[in-house]
Amino acid sequence: METPGPGNPALTTTLKYAPPKARESITCPTFIDPRQLLPRPGTAYIRYSGSLTTPGCNEGVEWYVMLETVPVTPEQVLAFGQYVSGGKSLAQNSRPVQPLNGRAFDLQYDCA
């Protein structure tokens, strides 16, 4: 198991200044570089067609799964989970497996 690093500065700032409620906006007093939330340019990823992860589970979503991680601390993971779940348990952030409905499950490995 890797030792946690110092965390992700962009995620720290994002969580600090995130609006308290959905669909609200606030002005962030500092610049957040969104590139710090992604792996380095040129990182390989897997792309596939799927559906939304929340009800109504609508189709037509292209998923991109990066094959390189971005360092975050356990505290940042918990804070992000608390924020996106509205303080609910992440166990409530799941849904039943959806039928393929004619979508081909063909994983594509791309490099940017």
C-alpha cells in the first residue's frame, strides 16, 4: 500500500469553495487549474458507451476511465464523497445493473 501524499491542491481548493447546495454558484477568490484534477497529458485511457449512474440511467453517455491515478489523500476522498452525496452514505450512490439495449461492450484503448 502506498503512503498517502500531500493531496491534490486543486481538489482542496475546489472543495473549500464549492457551493453549499446544488445549482448554486459562488465566486472563487483564487484560480483552480482543472489540469491538476487529471493525470498528465498523454495518459492512456479506456473509452466505452454506457448510461448515467443515477436514475433514470439514461443511455448515450461516453465513459472515459483513466489508467493513471491522481494523488489524493483519504481525507480528500471522504470530503468529496460527503460533498457529492449531500452528506448521505456513499452506499446510497449505486444503482442496479442496466441492460445493454443493443450497446456493444467493446472497450477501446486510446492514447491521447
